[in-house]
Amino acid sequence: MRIVTNFNKNWHFLRKDAGISAVLADGEAVTIPHTWNAKDGQDGGNDYYRGTCWYVKKFSKSELPEADEQWLEFEGAAMTAEVYLNDKKLARHEGGYSTFRVNLTDALQEENVLAVSVDNGKNRTVYPQKADFTFYGGIYRDVKVISVPQTHFCLDYYGGPAIKVTPEIKDTTAEVTVEVWVSGDADAVTFTIADAEANVCLTERAAVSGGTAKTVFYIENVHLWDGVKDPYLYIARAELESGDAVETAFGCRTFSVDAENGFYLNGRPYRLCGAARHQDRQGYGYAITKEMHEEDLQIMQEMGANAVRLAHYQHAQYFYDLCDKAGMIVWAEIPYITQHMEEGRENTISQMSELVIQNYNHPSIVCWGLSNEITAAGGVNDDMIENHRILNDLCHKLDVTRPTTMAHAFMLDMNNPFVMASDIRSYNLYYGWYMGEKEQNDEWFDNFHEAHPDAVIGLSEYGADANPAYQSGKPEKGDWTENYQAVYHEHLLKMWSERPYIWAMHCWNMFDFAADGRDEGGKPGQNQKGLVTFDRKIRKDAFYIYKAYLSDEPFVHVCGRRYVDRAEEMTDVTVYSNQPSVTLYVDGEELETKACDKACHFEVKISGEHEIMAKSGEQSDVIHIRKVDKPNPDYVKEGGEVVNWFDKPEELVREGYYSIMDTMEDLKKNPAAAALLEKLMAKARSSYGEVAQATTMPEAIQRQMDKMPLNTMLKQVASKIGPEMIKQLNGALNQIKK
């Protein structure tokens, strides 16, 4: 019989590399899950502790169930862990996001000292090392002891469950192949299939040969796993005569991806739209509870999402299980991100092997992500290409049922052969936030689809940062307002809805998350592109435009409830709803009824304090606003006022001469203007560090950027260049005749 014992309590921890005796003498008592970066990894400054720390636990052998073998299981220890029992080193594991196990049996004594050193320090061999999120250290998921008889299902095969289920659908029948791996002497394995109510419906017995056993079941009139509407799960179980048993949930479904019509589930088009998710939470880091996982999934369901990209690493098995039960379509990936390291090839192979083997049975997962923005810090080179070829082949060897994918950096030219290194692909595009205008996302996708009509393409990241404290009646790119984020996502969702060939769209991000190197938007240490705040307490207005597109639950939402003080006389009131029409009431008086295609906008004259209500049928929502004489300074991020280079706009333009209001395309046509422009761009590049200086703009992107007025581009680098230089530049351009 297999007995699993929780081993989370009674650990001692020391936040330095001081060894076992120091931990026992000076360590603090902690309970797993635990991270040492829950505070300093979230407060900005890029100064959180990265190095080796120690966890030590004393226990008696008598505390464990009697069994032939005792195995220690770690569900997540970031990033590299070494395990010692009674001063004997038993294992080293490199990779902070996957399960690994250690056989304690031979080193056990009556009284034991278990010690684990965990290291999240910088190195050149273990991913991730360079990315826009905090690399928390710690034993941040459960620790368990698994007690098994001598003959048992394997515990040392890449941390996997030792049972593999592969359904193949043929008409109304599912041909289900079940394989297991066995350690020790065994003659046969008894296999069963149970339905969702745990009723055993099929039983088979198969011989063990070479440490494996396999059988095939045929489920007639199979009940399909059918996404969010009907995520039906069966249970496969395997049992040995020794009493050891393993089981796994699985789902029977078909899916495919088409370059013209996107994703198909069970033979029908099934448009995928959702968000990416980081697993950390404010005040907790990675050391989160099951209830927190459940809340994350519930918020996604509330929004109506049917897809989630679990970025940028392997997530908790519990969350994959939740996705199975909820019918989410999942993109799973390893932390091969931003910067390729030649010394890290073996680590990408081991992390990918663990990802696939540990998660093979989840019906929610439809693709394996090879890497994310891997060209961002060094472009494309031969070693990186070879690394991806190896990973691609490995995924196909371990799993013939799912395609591979990649999330490409927007700076990678769409015509570069590396774009096609995986079976399907997506891009991370930030037109309308980091560069360009939001409409250029539409143009980019149309250009890609025209150039590569047979290539599957999706949108794996896009977003705009928003601090809910910042508000504006005239939102603009770069102002960090909740209002601009909503306008941005309105546009991106409309773009997606009009392009069925986009196989999946994953907003960046579902939740704000820690990036300790950031100091932006009033919250140091956070990336604020989430539709929901880091603590999960505020759903930003943009959350509700997704709900309007994706959810069947009737609702009405009035945007701007945090934009209370309004200086304008006529103010915009935006309503998001999935209802056909919305009526707006001001102070109880009906103002107007409008047809509502996800979003509708009303102009309201304000003079004092007002109650604004939107109503559709039984659904309603209310906000309160008031007219003020001057804009509320708390609504503007520090140093983030809308850029205005001149006191009088008419000073910008001199008729018949160039100015910063001309497009870069036009400026480049004149040698003198082009020289001024290049001087400016050289200064901007030098202000953004080595990565930006080394990055080459793809020709297609450069063409799009050239169509923009120079003034629009300058707003994005205002803090790096300064208004005086802009005025000097405009003055110089004003001397050059067209």
C-alpha cells in the first residue's frame, strides 16, 4: 500500500549559506510552503536576496509509516536544491518549478536530520536567469513522504506519476492506451477505468515486461471532455499485487489548429481567448495556498476565459488539475526565456522532460512551449537554433499528441526562419504600449497572415500597465491610467474577434505580479499589466470588456468608478455589457438608451455630485462622480503628465517647414532632417542599456514605425531625452524647408 504523509511542518530556516549546524542553532521555525523573497522580491530596487539558504528538519523514523521504501517528494524548490540526510548528500535537482523525489531508505536512522540547501542565485546553467519577473527562492510547494512496498510504481522517472494515458477518438469510441512503469519484481498489473462518478466500467490485467505494462481500453459512446461547457473526466487506475496503486484523471477529446480558422475542439471551431498567469501573490510570493489557486481559477471563470497560458514555467499540479476540471485550454511551458545560454542546454532538456512527463495526462494542456522571447537579449544564433531543434524533437518523442509552440519577441522579424521552429507559434506584441499605436497590431497580423498563409499564428502577450489610482478623462498611451488600459483592450478584443485565424489570444496578464527590477507607475517592484491587482482585490475596468466578449453571465458594468473627481463639463461614461442594449440614468433620470456591442459610450454633462446608473433588463451597475474645478493630482502618476513640449501648440509647426509633427518616413526623405533624426535616436538608444543598443529593428516593424508622427514616438522616450532637447530638435526642423 502507498501512504503519502505531509512533511510541511517543523522546519528550521536560515537565510544564508551557513550549513546545517548554524540552521539548528540560529534558524527560524517555518512551515512549508515558504519563500525568502515574499517581501524583498516585491518592493522594487532589484535587490532581493539571491543565493543559497538552508532548511533543516529533525524527525524520527517512527514518525513514518512502516514500508519497504521511503521517498521524499518536493513539488517545487527554487531554483537548485541539494538534499542531505544525516550528512549524506542524496540528490541535486536543477529547476525551480517541477516535482522531484529522493529515496531516503538507505540513509534513514532511528533519529534523522534532513537538510535541504536551496539556491536561486545567478549562474549560467539553470533557467531562468534573465526575465521581467522575480525569481523567488525557497521550498514554496508541499513536501511529502511517499511510503511504498519494495515493488511499486516508479517514483524516480522525472518526477512523473508513472502512469500514462493516451486516448484516441474514433467516431463515438475512445481507444484508451494506459501504460505504467514498475520498480521491483512484478508479474502483472490490474488496470481499471472509472467514470466521473467513480463507477468502475472497464477492467484489464496485463503482464509486466522490462519494468513496464500496457493495456488498451475501448470506451463506447465516450463522453467527451468538451471545454468549459462540459469538462468530463474519467479515472484510470493501476494496481500491483504488492498493494501499491496509482491513478490519474484523463479526458477524451480531439483538437487541431488550422492556419485559416484557428483552434478546433472535438471537430468544431473553438475560439480561444484568455490570459497568461504568474503564480505569485502579494505578500506571499510563490508560497501560495490551494485556496489561492482556486481563487485565481474562479476569477478567470468569472471573466469567461476559456484559455490560460501558464507562464513562464511549470505551474503547480493542483492548478493543472483545476484547469482540467474547469475545461480551460492550457499552454504549458518551461522557463527558457529572454537570454539563451550555451551552458544551459542540458537544463532545458531536463526541465522539458519533467514538464511533459509530469503533465502528460492533463486534457487541458494542448501545447508545449519551447521558449519565450528567447531572441530578446541576443538575437538568433546557431546554438540557440540547435537547442530548439533538440527540444522540439524531445517533445515529439515524449508526446505524439500535442504540438510545440513558442512565444516570439515582437522584435523578431516575421520572415526569419526561426519563427517556424515550432509546430505552431504566437507573438508578444505591444503596439499601443511600449511602441507604436494599438491599431498597428491589426496591421501586423494582416501582414503576417498574408506573408505566411499556411502558418498558424496567435497572440501570446499584449497589454498596458494600469494603476487603478491613476485616472484620466483623456487617456493616452503611457499614462498608466485604468482608463487607457480599458481603451487598449477594447481595441485588441475587437481585432481578435475579426480575425478567426488567430489560434489563441492570451492577455498579459491576468494578475499584476512581482518584477523587483521595475520602478514604474507608482508601485515599485510590480508589473501592472494585470486585469486584476496583485492582491486579487480589484478587477480593473479592462477585466469587464473581456467579460463582455467571453462570458454568458448577463451583466452590466459602468467604468470609471475610481475616476470620481472630474474637471471636464462633458464626461465620457463607458459601459461594458454582454446585453444587446443599455440605458443610462443620471441622478435617477433616464438619459439615453444605446445598442451595446460589448462597449457603449455616453456623453454626460456634469455640474455637481451625480449618481450614474446603467441598466439592461434586471442587470444594473452604479457609480458616483462629481464635478471639480481642477484635475485631481492624485490621478496622475508622478512625472507622468501627458507630454506637452510647448506652451502653445501652434509653436510646433512652421508652414512649409518640417517639425516633430511630421512622420519619420517623411523626415527620412530629407538628408538634413534625417541626420537630426538619427542623432536623436542614437541618444535614445544609449539611454536604454546594452540590450536595446544591440537590438536590430526588423524591417517590417521599422516600416510601421516610420508611418507614425515623430511626436508620438518622442512621448515614449520623454523621460530619457527631456523637453529641452525636443524643443531644440523641433526648432532645427523648423529651419529645413519641405
